Amino acid sequence: MAFSEKQQNVLRKPALGHVATLGPDGAPHSSPVWIDWDGRFLKFSQTTTRQKLRNLKRDGRISVSATDPDDPYMYVEVRGEVDRVEEDEDKAFINEMSQKYLGKPYPGGNAEEERVIVYVRPHRFVGR
């Protein structure tokens, strides 16, 4: 699976990831999220009430694309499947993502909001 350092760096920057899942009727469902790349998994945070999480529990196939914020002609698409979903009880991951994207602790949500971390195992990388 060829995945250049330049492509990986796009996923490490504060580039919004556009997550595409399959809805219950098979139609695509796409929405932007904050993303992280650890060299093995693409990760993003999600509340437990979102449609995309329900879609992924039913069908773990996923595509996530991101455009380099410094070069709008450079993009990466990660196609794969959900490896696992873990609780983010102390909200450490969403706070880490907020620091990456906003430079401050996570401002959103409420205390009762349940957040999880979705780990995507890549099968294929596409991009320029």
C-alpha cells in the first residue's frame, strides 16, 4: 500500500476530513470531521448519537478525504474499514483535536455528551 510522506502529512495537518459512510438505504452520507493520522490508523472523534456512527456500526466501510490546507490541489483519500471504536470518556482525544485545529481546549458539547474515537484501518490510499 503506497502512501507517500507528503500524503501522510496532509492528514497530520489541520485539514478537515470528509467522512463518507453508507446510510441504511445504501445512499452515501458525507460530513466533515477533525482527523488524526498516527501512521497506522486514521482517527476521528464522534458523538454516540450521530448518524455516521450508526452507519459504521451497520457497515464498517468508509472513505475519508482531506485537502491540504496549504495546497488546495493536494488531496488524500483513505478507503478502508472501521477497525474499532473506543470510548473517549475523559475527552482527551477531542481536546487533542481541538488543540490541533483551534489551538485551545474543546469548546463544544456538554458534560453528558458521550464521545468515541473511531479507528479506520486503511486498505487503499488515493491522492495527488
